[in-house]
Amino acid sequence: GQPDTRTPTGAETGAPPTAFGQQGAYLTTAQGARLRDTDHSLKAGPRGPLLMQDHHFREKITHFDHERIPERVVHARGAGAHGVFTSYGTASNLTRAGFLKDKGKETDVFVRFSTVLGSRGSADTVRDTRGFATKFYTDEGTFDLVGNNMPVFFIQDAIKFPDIIHAAKWHPDREIPQAQSAHDTFWDFVSLHTEAQHHTMWNMSDRGIARSYRMMEGFGVHTFRLVNDAGETVLVKFHWKPKLGVHSLVWEEAQIASGVDPDFHRRDLYDSIEAGAYPEWELGLQVFPDNPEETFAGIDLLDPTKIVPEELAPVQPVGKLVLNRTPTNFHAEVEQVAFHLGNLVPGIDVTNDPLLQGRLFSYLDTQLTRLAGPNFHQIPINRPHAPVNDMLRDGFHQQAVHAGVAPYKPNSLDAGNPFPTEENAFVDVPVVVTEAPKVRDLPVSFKDHWTQVRLFWQSMTPIEREHIIRAYTFELGKCYEQAIKERQLQCLANIDPVLCSEVATGLGLPAPAPSIELPEVTPSPALSQIGQEWPGD
Ligand code: HEM
């Protein structure tokens, strides 16, 4: 019942944003004045020089000069699409978030897929992790699920993010390679910082080269906390399951695709939507009791380098995502979209995963630069579809003409109280923060860097193992420093002796003995035992 103090911009009403350009009967300046000639600049005579007073020339060139915005510091290369999320209603006992709870409820979404390391113009089919970021424009505010196509991450603490990215992106001197092909800095880091070994093996596996965005799983990676209507909580991990199944390219296919069509995934996404073959995923949850230890089956749920096997906690489907509309304008939508893990709705809360906690800072911080100031939530693709009535004012590129004189609280001037707070809003779950000392340590449970990598390796079929061995051998073969290859071989020895000896053979180096005690496991068959030739082709 309180008056909205903002001038509607479309954000408040959920109305589609105003479209600009290429609509009128005649060409105009940015100020709407009709133009007679846009092909010739104003000169002192036909042989020049140019006249400073040619405002049309200056407007046209100045605007062009500023067309590019900084590419994302990571995930610069991407493609996006609009769609709809439909809830199955199966999560109604777990969360009060309406878009998940109410059966049949439809919510608009925008999804951006990406590679991590390459620049904006890099090829799609490189060996890399893929981003899978979803913006749910819910009635209760925007919820962003900013995930990847792999369920684990290289690091356990966000303070290491600049380190892994500096190690994996281009060399500072000559700016190659763009993609994550092996080079000394990457293998140097992951062999020294062994918590990265699990994610690295996912990258070396077939999952590292997706066949299509439509055929990728997505993972929220971190554990989140859901809250239901009764205030009860559970811990969950989010999973996207593609309707078309998970498929990969083999290395040689990926190489050919990079050369013949660097836009392979982008084209596939847009072509399939325009052909009416809408990409689909089911959203699912792994659900764990919210116990004070935040563990499940002995696995620390706050450690983003660990998964919980689906055999132990099956993924329960809670809704369906269909992508059914391509962007109208790449820059306006795919480039300018800004995701943030802190964009939460009542019923979904974060946990203390130290990687997640750091991400909560990083995205807004980088977007303040990338999108030039604090008002990028007013860019059409970022506008909530829920009504907005905030006390944020002014700043660069302010789009709203705010009415009212008292954007503060409490106030007695703007119709008494223009900013009533809402009992039904987001409530922070009162998780107990004990008398813990201030430390820079991680829990002891985070220190096991080997068990789950071994589990991943052992879950692979023979042909998948062959691909992994070939990927390690090829990528490590690109290193110049012998000591780095040897250190990574030591890591492989701690994972599986056969994996280590096959890669060592391929590299022409001796296989080291494990430096830790290995558990009793069925030995992996050597490549020769699974009918494969090694080394070489
Ligand atoms: C961008 C996922 C860890 C910083 C992205 C994007 C995705 C993503 C999908 C692309 C968003 C888009 O399409 O616009 C993840 C996942 C992580 C992770 C799943 C771990 C589980 C981190 C960490 C940091 C970080 C630890 C920093 C402490 C960034 C930044 C961007 C980004 C700065 C660029 C955002 C922008 O310019 O809009 N991440 N990320 N990420 N991520 Fe992460």
C-alpha cells in the first residue's frame, strides 16, 4: 500500500525494456535530429582539413571509440540464452523459495555458458572448465546460480583465486596460450598446490572438452542451505542434468572444430534454439541433514574440492529449464549480464565454504569496474522482474528519476514511511559461530587431496582412462621444466600407480613411487591390457 518513490523504468513493472535504434523512418543523431549526410565529414573545402565543429562526426567517432567494455577477468568467452524454469513442486518441503516450491510455477531465466581462461575471441572447443550461470528472475527477487560444468574447484579458499588464474591464463611476457593447454605455470601451480589435483583430473578427462553446451551437466559446486516455511534447514548441492545426456569431443575433433569453426558451441546453442530444438536440463538437489559438523558420509560439505557420490545421495529432480529464445543483442544481454552468488531469495542461504564466502565479495567488486559504476543492476538484462523499491541513489549512469526527498530510514517526510520492511523477507539462518579463534587455517578434513581424485580415476571406463592418460601426457609434454613434470608425476603416483607409469612412459621419464601410503585398491589395467597401443600413435 505504500507509494513507489521511483519513476518506473521497466524494472519495477517487469515490462520489457525499451528497444532503441533501427526503428524510425529516418536516420538521426543521438539527440533525435534528422541527418542529411553521414558519409562525409565537414571540411574547410573538399581537400580539408576537418572542422572541429562537426558534432555529428565527433558524436559518431567518439561513441565508436568507446564501444568496447573490459572483458571479464575470467569467463570472458561465452554465449547466452533466455528461457523458462518450471518447478515440479518436489522441493516444497525443503525451501520456501516460491520458484522452487510451487508446482508448475514458471520463472523467466537467462543462462550464460562460458569457458574460463580464454579471451572473448578465443575458440569454444578448448580443454577447459565451462561456466554455467543462471539468473532466475523470480517474483521474490533475482536468484543467481553461478556454477560450472564440473562439481569441484581447484582451490579451497578464495584467497588463492588470483594465484590459480595467474598460473593458468596467458604468460605475462607473450600472452600465450589463451586456452588451458599445458604450460609450465599451470603445472607448476597444481603440482605444488595439490588440492587442485581433483579438478585438474576432471579437466584432463573427457569432461574437459564438452561436445555442446546442451550436453553439459552443471553444478553449484558449493553446499547451500535451504530453509522451509517452518524454518527448518537442510544442506544441498545443486545439479543441472542435460536432457540430451553428457557428451564430449575427443581431442582430435576439438582441434579440428577450433580451426574450422571457433564458434562451434555458440553456433550450436543459437542454431538449436532457432530450429526449435530447445536445450533442456533438470535441476536436481542432493540433500543432506544440516548437522553441526556440516559433513555427510564423512565428507566435509564445506570443502569445494570434494563431491558427494550420487550413490550416497541421489540427485532429486525439482524442476526443468528450457532455453527457448536467443539474445536480441549480444552486447546488451550476454556481455552486460552480471551474476552474483549473493543474489539470493528467501529460502536459499549460503554456507561458510571459504571459497563461496570469498566469491560473495569478488563478483560485485569486479562488476563495478567492468560495468562502470554501481548502477549496472538497472541495465535491462540485470533488472529484477520483482518490484524494486530501494534507497540506493545517484551514481554513474543512473537511469531512474527518483521521486521523494527522504531516501533514508526512519523518515517522517515521504508519505510517512515509504520503505516498510517486510516480515516475509530473507532471514539469515542463525548458524552458530562459536568462540572460534581468528585463524588463517583450514579444517583438517580439507587436507586429504588424494582420495577423491583416485575415486574419480577408478570410476572411469577403460577408454575414458586412455583419454585421461593421453591428456596428461600431451599437456605435460608441453612443459619446458623437467622438475615440474617430475613433480606432477609424483602427484599421479599418489593417485594411482598405473596412471603414473603410463604417463611417465609417454613422457620418457621414470615413474616415481608414491610418497603417501596408498589404500588397497584393485589395480587399474595398463593400456596394453585394454587393447590400446602406447606410447604414440
Ligand atoms: C565469473 C563460476 C570461483 C571470481 C564466473 C562465471 C562463472 C563462475 C560461471 C561467469 C559468469 C558469467 O557468465 O558472467 C565460478 C565457480 C567457482 C568460481 C563455479 C567455484 C566454485 C571463483 C572465485 C572467484 C571468482 C573463488 C574469486 C575469488 C570470478 C570473477 C568473475 C567470475 C571476478 C567475472 C565476473 C564478471 O566479470 O561479471 N565465475 N567461479 N570465481 N568469477 Fe567465478
